[in-house]
Amino acid sequence: MSWDEPLAVALALAYVVFAIKEKRIAWIFAATSAALYLRIFFLVGLVMEASLQVFYILMAVYGWIAWGRDHSKVQLPIQRWPARLHVMLLGGVLILGTALGLLMSQLTDASLPIADSITTLAALLATWMVARKVLENWLWWIGIDVISIVLFLNRGLDLTALLFAGYVVLATAGWLSWRQHYRAQAQCE
């Protein structure tokens, strides 16, 4: 076993744990893990997953800034998006992901291009939601993580598949924690 996958897994877990706790340091762990996974995914032929890591690094910078603690300003509050918007976004992700996957299957030798594309597009959106503190990001991550488990097992990334199984549990905990904070902040308004 190579050193990079276990380290990427540990850093990714640290990211999620600190994100659940709404701690800014989460974004440092996110960027470092993404840099390692960029290499790993290219090596196993998951082109879209590898490309996604570049976005994760950029979003980590954005998240670090957005979650900054300037004492003269109020911390970014947790927000909700309407269910109707989530349904529209899901439809868009499925349509665009399938089209992109079909295109990738024609132009590259990418592994599982449709599933890779759909999970990548959904993860782009969900990462944006985390950075903006949209409560429903955790529900998106549960779906993405379940599909990703199958994708990673197929490519022989057993440790990463196990990480994503842990992500399902952590995303559930994140949903419950952020929902409690959302309700508490709504009562204070």
C-alpha cells in the first residue's frame, strides 16, 4: 500500500470533522487532501475525480476566506435552499453528468465516465454549498458518497471506499449538527 492514500484519507476525515464543527481549519485539511487525491485519481484513471480535486483546492481557499473570523463581522450563518431548487439542481446534474460522461467515453479511456461525471458535478455543487453553509449540502454528500463507494471499489481504491462509507456517517452527523445550529440561529432572529 502506498503512503499517499492513507494520508489523503486521514486528512479528508479531518476536513469533514472540522467542517461539521464549523471550524475554519477544515479548509487546510481539505486542500492538502485534495492535492494528494489529485495524483491518486489520475493514476487510477478517474479523470473527472482528479479534475475535481483542483476545484476542491480552489474551494478550500474560498472556504478559508468565507469562513474567516473577522471579529467586526458576524460569522457566516447556516442557510437553507428551497426543495424546488434542489430538485432542479439534481435534474441538471444528472443530465449534464450523463452528457459529459458520454462525451468522455468517446474522447478518453476514462473509467466509469458517466458515474464519475455525475458524482463530480454533484460534488462541485455540494462543495459550493459547504462553503456557503447551505444546510442541505450534507444530504447531497450522503448521495454522492454512496455512489462513490461503488466507483472506488471498482477501481481498487478500497481504503478510499471505506473513507466514503465513513463520510456517509459523518455527513449524517453533519446534517444533524448543522440542522440544530440552524434552528438555534433561527430562534435568535
